[in-house]
Amino acid sequence: MNIVIIGASGYSGAELAKLVATHPHFQLVGCYVSAGSADLHKPLSALYPEHKGIVDLPLQGMDENAIANIAAQADAVCLCTDHKVSVELAPQFLAHGLKVFDLSGGFRLADAHLYEEFYGFAHQHPELLAQAVYGLAEWHSEALKSAQLVAVAGCYPTASLNALKPLQQAGLLAGDQQVIINAVSGVTGAGRKAAIGTHFCEVSLAPYGLFNHRHTPEIEQSLQHPVLFTPHLGNFKRGILATIYATLNAGVTLDDVSSAYQVLADEPLIRLLGANQVASIKGIENQPYVDIGWHVKGQQLIVSAAIDNLLKGASGQALQCMNLNAGLAINTGLV
Ligand SMILES: NC(=O)c1ccc[n+]([C@@H]2O[C@H](COP(=O)([O-])OP(=O)(O)OC[C@H]3O[C@@H](n4cnc5c(N)ncnc54)[C@H](OP(=O)(O)O)[C@@H]3O)[C@@H](O)[C@H]2O)c1
């Protein structure tokens, strides 16, 4: 596949550019930013010196000719852009027959009405929501093989859902009890643009998005179980640690929980740390994996799950989806 990345100068776009450029079967043929970007025409490696010799392509602008130019040279585009930008761009690329891998939340929710409440805009292309395949790679591998539009799963949902879906699927979670997810993200989760809330001197450790974070409906839609999700911003660059509290059905044992996780045992990018183990940021920084550990006391369960938000939480998982779509092994170019 020849691939173009839109939003290539951002944190997830730059990470994905490197993954595609070093992939054994994909070619990176273009890197784009907004038409008025301050970084226009700069090589990506001028912004990210670690990309020198790997991605030296110049950043091109999304001007009026860009869609036609991209359609002429690419088989697929990766949208590493804001939700609203992705919703505007995706249909234009789909109309040219390109595959679209969108890293934003623009196509993740099935119910268009939720966009006003959780994303702050009315969805302009609700007809595409039913067509979009949810890119939680390990759980939708069949549908991803033939997808034209992929809504790559969000970062917190990726950690939370891989930790909870095995238990939900095995019927171990008490149906009348909300699952509580407390998760901390590094500051790259907020993107590259400077803002006071993500300024080095301002960031400490604090919750945000209480009761109304957009990943709550995304997690509930996929899990089919109510959750109380509270994200936190931590003073480190990359990684997400989710600590998850749930009530198990009466009689469920630690062995039952461990057995339920075996559904993921053969997944090369999921590391089951096991019973009485904890996941950590240190374990997954710059790694494409989800790490999962679990503890049980009576009916109480605590699961910890960790990912690198820019890899498994964004570009790594996008590459997994692209691999599946191209008929390749899910971990090609990642391990
Ligand atoms: N960061 C994460 O950990 C993470 C994880 C999962 C999902 N995501 C999602 O991935 C998307 C990108 O996130 P990010 O953190 O990488 O953002 P970011 O660092 O802020 O980068 C955004 C990119 O989009 C470009 N851009 C802005 N407006 C554009 C337009 N109209 N047309 C083309 N390009 C445009 C920006 O460049 P210019 O402004 O210079 O044009 C920049 O390259 C978001 O939807 C985010 O929610 C991020």
C-alpha cells in the first residue's frame, strides 16, 4: 500500500510516519499538514530530529489540489487530525476510492447524536458511522480485513477494553455494578500544540473530564457495560496506566479471571502479565503492547493495564489495522 499521512507533524502522525517508512510492505508517499501550517515545506525530520534519514519527506499543505494529488498517488490515507477535520476529510478520500484510517474519534461512535454531547459538534456525515469499522485491532480482525473506513480506537479505550472485554465476554462482571476506570496519561496525549494546561510548569497530576469525557461512550459502546471513567493528566511524556475496579459475580475465582484472559493469550501485541502482577508505564514506554495484570479479593477485582498512548493507543494500533486490511500479520512492522 502507498500511504499518505495527514497531520504528519503531530505526535501521533509523526510516530505513524516513522512506522510506515520502516514497514516492510508499505510505502510512505506523502506527509501533509493544514494549508496554513507554520511547518509547511519543512522536512518532517526538521521537527523530529530522531526521524533524520528515516522520514525526510517535506510537509505539504492541504490546499485545494491536495485531495486530487493524494488520490493519484496513494491507496490509503491516515488521518492523524482533530475529530472535526477528520469528519470533513474522510468522505472526500472515500469518494476517490481510497482507504481511510482515522485516528480521531470522528467515526468511533455509532450514535450520531452523541457527537454533540461529547465532541461539541453536530456530525456532518452520520451515514458513514455504520460503515466505519472500529479499530480495536484484536477484537475486530475479521471486519478490518475488508474495511474501507477504519475508526482506530481511542487511547484510554484501548487500555480499558483489552482489560475488560475478556471478563465481560466470559460473563464474570456483576451486571448491576458500574466498572470504575481511573487512568493516567502522559502529556503527549494532548497533542503537540502549545497550551497552558499542558505547559511543562503547569502539569502535575490531576483528573479532568469528570463524568463527561468522550471516551466514556466509546468504552460503553464496545463493552456493553456501564463504566465510571476518570482520566488524569500526569507529568510524564508518554504512556497510559489504567487502574480498573470491578465487582465479580458471586463465586468467581482468581482462576476464572485468569482463564478468561486466555482469549488474548495468542495475541502478539498483548502481554498478559498474569495474576497478582501489575502493569506499569515503564513496561510499555515506546512499545507497541498492552500489558495487563490482575488481582482478586473476594468479589473485588483490580486490573491494571498499560499502553504507550502514541503506539498501541494511536499509531501502533493504526498500523495493526492496516496490516490486517492488507492481509499481513497483525504485528508486521511493529515487533
Ligand atoms: N496524542 C495521542 O496520544 C492520541 C492518541 C489516540 C488518538 N489521538 C487522536 O489523533 C488525532 C491527532 O492527535 P495528535 O495528538 O497527534 O494531534 P497533534 O499533535 O495536535 O497534531 C495534529 C496534526 O494535524 C495537523 N492539522 C491541523 N489542522 C489540519 C487540517 N485542517 N488539515 C490537515 N492537517 C491539519 C497539525 O498540523 P498544523 O496545525 O501545523 O497544520 C498536526 O500535524 C486526534 O484526533 C487525537 O484525538 C491522539
